[in-house]
Amino acid sequence: MNALDLPEPIAAYFDADRHDGQAVARCFTRDGVVLDEGHTHSGLAAIEAWKTDAASKYTYTATPQTLETQGRSYIVTSRVSGDFPGSPLDLRYRFTLERGKIASLEIAP
């Protein structure tokens, strides 16, 4: 999975994304934040609910393609394929890490 040599918290996120909301939430700091589709999900319970809801709507896989850094942020462009309209598409995942966990994640086209 780690052909891009992703930082461990980010590699753990993409691995957890193939499982469930609880696994994804464990990748974040206690007060972690996810911004996705114009909505903000703050805290572990909200992040778990966000992932669980997304997984209930669609089946998909996210395959990291590129990694770049901008200041304290890591930006991963990932090919997302699944049973959703417009599949496949490339999304940009902007991660900010803190103490070995993800403090924030913004997902955008």
C-alpha cells in the first residue's frame, strides 16, 4: 500500500478507509476535523459517523497516486473508484498531522 512512502498516519488512514468508521476515527486526534463535501465533522464520534454514512451509500476504493507537501500539510491525490456517479475520479486529500495522528483532513476535487 505504501508505494508512495506515505507518512504512517496517512498510510493508516487509507488502510482504515477500506474497513469501517471506527478504524478511520482511530487515525485522528481526539479533536480531529474532516472537511468533506462542504460539511465539517469534528471529533472522533462525528468522524466515525461520517465514514460510516459514506460507506453505507457507496462502495469505493481510494488508491493514492501522488504525495506532495505544502508547509505543514501533506497532499495526497488519490484515484477513487466505486459505484458512485462520476466514478472514477481523482480527489485531493490535505492532511495535517499532530503527535502521530491526523489533526485535520480536507477532501476536495
